[in-house]
Amino acid sequence: MRRVKDRMDREFDQPLDVVSLARDVHLSAGHLSRQFRAAYGESPYSYLMTRRIERAMTLLRTTELSVTEVCFAVGCSSLGTFSTRFKELIGVAPSVYRERGADPLPGMPPCVVRQVTRPVRRPVR
């Protein structure tokens, strides 16, 4: 599972799916999904989207890329899906996040900013 997680961390901006991830570690997609959830508490897709949103947050804070450019830069192929997932995790749309948080923590070391701004998946009710 660590190899799969590491690959998603490294290649989050590439088109990844559970089938190709599973094939690389010689498992079925279903078995990989069950094992990944048992190990990390969320599905491979949820983990990958969280990594992508985390990177998108950084790009929105530190670059002048448009929301659409950020969407594609982090590996999402649909602006609608990207915006929906961003809002689910962060609580606001990407454009609102940029307006409110261009530099939310001035003077704070990047390692602390990363920890404080890390997206947290909220349980669905």
C-alpha cells in the first residue's frame, strides 16, 4: 500500500486510476481499494483528490494561474469535479479561497503553512 500511496503523492498530476495502480502492485482493483482503505482510512480516489486539492491550494495562494489552469495543473480533467471536490474539502470555491487566502499566514514557515492548511475530509452525513 505504501508504494501505491507514494506513487499518488509523486504523480498526483498524472491521470491515475485504481485499475492501473492495482496492476502495478499485482492486485485486483477491488482488493487494492479494500486494503488501501484499511491502511489509510479512505479510498485511493479520495486520497488522490485530497493530494490534488492540497497542491491546488498552494498554487492558488502562490501563483497567478487561473482556477482552470490550476485544475489541469493538478491532474483534474473536469473543472466541475475539481470545483465540487475543492468546496467539499475546503468549504469554499477555489476562486473564493484565492480571494480570501492569497497569503493566509504571512511570515510562517512553509512546513507549518502546509500542516495548518492541509485539507481534511469531513464525514458525509
